[in-house]
Amino acid sequence: MPRGSSPKRERQYEHIKDSAKDRGESEKRAKEIAARTVNKERARSGESKSASRSSTQDMSSGKRGGQRSGKGSQGQTYDQLYAEAQRRNIEGRSSMNKDQLKRALGGG
């Protein structure tokens, strides 16, 4: 975490990192996801010195996550499905598309 980050952002970082690891992401990837998400939230709320246009004008990570988990949405991303297939050692996963991964994991 950047120097001077708030306790709230520290908690947010740990929560996002733990969630990513629970979904099957590697430690390195989980840290990257958490850092990028927290940095974007810091930029959106004016806590950082500089911010890219996509950080301030794009959909917030909270809203995006809510859309993915909501009823009738697409659900998990391809990367999340692939990570789960990898964890379950499903053969042929590297050549599967998102729908095929869902079926192989028993999700449709």
C-alpha cells in the first residue's frame, strides 16, 4: 500500500486480496487486483495526487462487482472461471471459451 494510506484502504486492500485468493487467484495476482482496485478508489475519491481519466470517469469497482454478482448478470468472468477450472484440474480448459468453462464447472 502507498505510504500514508488510510486504515480503511488497508482493510479494503486485505479484503480484496483475500477474496481474489479465495477465487483461486495466485498470491501475486491477488495483490495486483487489490492494489489496482484500491488505487482506483483512492483516485475516484480524490485521495491521490494524480489520476487517469479512466480511474475517475469509469464505472466504480463496487458497481461493476455488483453487476457481476447480481441476478441475471453474466456472473463470473472468464478469468475467474478459468482459475476455478484450473483449481479443479479440468482437462482441456485452455481451449475452452467462457460458456464451455461454465458447463464444465457445472454452472449451466
